[in-house]
Amino acid sequence: MKVFELNKHNKLANHYLAALRDVSVQHDRLHFRRNLERLGEMIAYELAKDLEYQQKEITTPLAVTEVDVLKHQPVIITILRAGVPFYQGFMNVFEDADSGFFGAYRLPQTKDNQKVEIEMGYEAVPRLDDREIVICDPMLASGKSLVKAIDQLLAKHKPRKLHVASVIAAAPGVEFLKKSVNFPISFWTAAIDNKLDDRSYIVPGLGDAGDLCFGPKE
């Protein structure tokens, strides 16, 4: 699995990552969502270098010339709800791309069952066969919800290529993704953190991205 870590290539990315992580800045929801969107744009730009291009003849006011343009638009898929601002960053770059959406949530943990269980409750995607797919999920923690979404997708569709993008990933989640999906994947993230806590939150991470974007849920 190819792994690309943005903060090793682009120092400006750390400026936005710092604001996302900083508790003194996180209270500003608009700023938080905008930084997720910015990092989505930056990762999308890097990912676009791996896509196929073809030459197109265009006419300017002064001459005819040829430029390289995308051969095919990717399909951008996100996992609700925290993924929405990050997904918007990708759509700002791939403005003609089709979109898809998954709904996933953690089932409540009990004293008798502390395992992280994921329920997939919603799916709305276009035709995906023989297409290049980008799944945007801002936080790759344990990787269970993402792998479940990918398994569900691959059970019904036959994409040509699959990219996964996150803002922050946990090293155990990246390893879980590598060993759990029997399909070629390119993984793109702004930063990889070392560990998960006992609630499967990324450490140091940034907290609950969905709550920070849209407010606490019951």
C-alpha cells in the first residue's frame, strides 16, 4: 500500500494542522471546518499527480495550444458527518467529480463489551465500476469503519483504483487498513500519529472531529 504523508512534503500543512489540534483555536467551528477543507484541497492536489492525463487542444485569444487535462474525473466518497468539510476540499479541486456518501457510527460500548463496533446505516453512490475512487474520512483511528465501508463498496462494485484520504491517521489504523483490504490502495494523509487510547481515539490527535465541526451529539 502506498502511503503519502503531507506534512513530510509541505510545511504549510503543519500550519493548518496546528490550528486543528490546538484547544485554544478549536472552539471556532468555522475556522476548524475551513482548515479541514484547506487540507482536503492540499491532499487532493498531491493525489491528482497520480491520476491519468491526456492532451487537449484549446484555443486562446492568440493561438492554438495543447495542455494536459484529467483523462477521467475520480468519484469522491465521504463518510458522514465529520467528513463533509474535508470532502468539500476535494470537491473544490475535482469540481466535475461525482460524489458518494456513507453513513457510519460507533455502537455504544458497555461494561461487558468494550470492543469498537461500527454500524453502517446509509449508502448513496453513483456507478463505480472501472472508476477511480477517493474515500475521504478525516480521522483514521482504528480503521474499522473505513474497512467496513470499503468491504461494502467492493462487494457491490469493481473500481479500477482506490485511494483513501485522511487528515490525521493512527499508525495502528494504517496497519489495520493494510492487512484488512485485499485490493490495491493508495493512502493519503496529512499526519500519522503513534497510537490510540482505550476509547480508540487518536493520540495526540485532535479530539472528535464531528463534534468540533458541528457541535456535540447525544
